[in-house]
Amino acid sequence: MSKCHSRGCGHEEKDPRHHPGADDARLKEQLANIKHKILVMSGKGGVGKTSVAVYLALGLAQRGYRVGLLDVDLHGPDVPRMLGIEGSLGMDNNRYLIPYSYDHFLQVVSIECLMPDRDEAVIWRGPLKHSFIQQAISQVNWGPLDFLVIDSPPGTGDEPLSVAQTIEGAQAIIVTTPQEVSLADVRKAINFCRKVAMPILGLVENMSGLVCPRCGEEILLFSQGGGQKTASMMQVPLLASLPFDLRVVQGGDTGQPLLANPGESPFVKALGGLLEEVEERLEKRDSQVMVKSKAILPSEGWMNSGNTLKIAIPVAGGLLCNHFGHCEEFAIIQVKEGEILTKEYHTPPPHEPGVLPRWLGDLGVNLIIAGGMGQRALGLFAERGITVVTGAPAQAPETLIKHYLAGTLVTGPNVCDH
């Protein structure tokens, strides 16, 4: 990268020796060396999103993982200050940026490390932001990583959208606080992830309570239980509830994170639970099956004959409903030669044994994409020659169809395997 000399910008333009084709190849090469990409985002500011991103990265590094921490909160890059990082980033012999080595396991890149004046305002529109995020991967020598933790600004604007479009395989952790005004915004963040087909690893409720350092009594600063309520309503996991700890604030102000000297911190204890949840859920996702369309579509001869594939998806609130027999309606989508021809919504008949297989069969359905289905129902559909895919995520029908036809539909366990 070379410096842009526009006053008040601080933008890093591409080295002239780099061109779009080379950058794209380098981007894919870099992403292939990063096992897990985690975007930490929030619906609104002031919920401690950056603190969660920093401590998530620190905690994973303490567990021996190779971790990169990328700060794309371009208008408010706080990561360097929270970690006590100063100075600029260097370059290797190939003129790729070298991340700041916080320790043997953690590397950090932030826009602040590329600006001559750390108090200079970044005044960019969307295209420059998108370019920076691409270059922060393609023109940085990250090396092989177990985790890349990405701290984005609050909301659902340019930066998280660019991450979704640029960093293939990114998964979201969404941070909120218990009060309703924050939860209303986090629901927007959840819907954003679903619209851009970004998997949601889970929700983190931050500042869930303050443990008084004198008497040990818990003080509920922002109500209680809102994170769990939202997680249940939006069908996403609640990864952890992190209490407010004054020492976390003090550590962020001084650039000395609490993990360096945790003592008996309720925050650090809860953080351990968050790290275990992240490890466990990612391990499960690693074992999930990538469903390839040709493995579950009708025969090649059937497909080449010009026939129409008719797909049924149980829906509630516009998204796939895990409870197949108790959904609000079914989206019935006709597909021919990889293109969606029609989409209709049908209210199902009362749920009784054997009714849905017969009803969907009469509608001409060839394939069902579902979250879960009992073994008896699976057998009844098989008898009618209807293929069933279970373990699909709670996404919009069009998104599921797009991934299915592309052979990139990721499925988990059958959530109703009984």
C-alpha cells in the first residue's frame, strides 16, 4: 500500500504493482490460510462491542491459537489504544504489510496504525471502505491463522456489508446489552446477517450486571434476561452474558487488558465460558456436511429433460421454520435450469400423521428443505419419491434455494430427529 496525500483522508492506495486480478488471487490465497473468520458486530454503539472483540482475540490467543485481530471500525478505531499499541506497521520484502505482533499468538491491524496522526478523522465513502477491507486481507502478510477476529463499527452499514461480501466464510457474533433499546437494534443486526447469508455464531449479552467490588452483590444496570429473550425469539444461540467490570474499563483506558492480571474477575470467568462456547460451536460446524446439489437432486437425466424442480420450505416470519409440522406456511418454489420461475405461499392443512406428505405430494413437490423432521415423516416422503434435506439454517427461502442450487448449502444435524 502507498499513502494517499489527500488532506484529511489518510487513505492507503494500492501499490501500482498490484492490479485487480493479482489482488483477487492474493485475497483467496490469504483467506484459504485462515481457518475461522469471526465478525464482531452490534446493532448500536455503546454496548462494548470492541471490548468483546479484543477480549475474544486475547482469550483465544491465550489458549494457544494463532489469532489475527482486524479493526475495520474505520471512524472510531479503538483497538490499538485498548491494547496499548503505538507506531506504524512495517512491510516485508514483497511490500506486504506486517501486522503488529502483540505477542507470539496475536497479530493486530488497524487503520490507526497506518495514519501519521492518530487523531486524524477518516472521511471516506463506501467504495474506499470496501477497498480498505479488501486490502487489509490481500495486502497484509497475516500468514496462517486459526482465527481472524474482525471488529466492525455499530450498525449494518458499509463495513459489515463489505466483510460479508469480501471475507468468505465469515460468521457473526452480535453484541448487545440487556435493555430493550439495544435489543431492538440487535434484531436488525440479526436480520442483516440473514439477508446477506452470513451465519450467526451467536449473541453475546454484555454489561449484564455489575458485581459490587465491596459487598459482592449484583446490580442489574440494564434490566435482566433481554439477551436470552431475544436469542430465543430470533432463534440464535446466546453464547454468554458478560458482567460489567470496572477493571475492564480501566484496562482499556490504559492499554493494559485485564487478562494480563485478572485476579478474581467475574468478567474473565464469564469470558472463559464464551471462549468454550465459541470453540465448541465452531468444532460442530467443522463437522457439518456441505450438501452438494448433485448428490440430492433427481438424476441427471431428469434434470436435463427440462422438467421443473418444485421445492417446499416451511416458513415462519419469512424464514425457514425448524418445526416442520407447525409452520405458518410453506413456500413452494419452482426452479428450472438453475433459475427460480415462481414462488407461492400455501397455508398447510391441520397437522395430523400422514397429511403433509400427501398434501405436498399433490402439489407436485419434489424436494423439501427443512430444519428438522421426524423419522416417520422422512419415511412417508421417501415413499412418495420426495427428497428431504434436513438441518438447514433459519434463512429466507430465496437464500436457501440460491445456496442449494450452487451446491453451498451448509446443513447441521436434524433438529427433530426422533
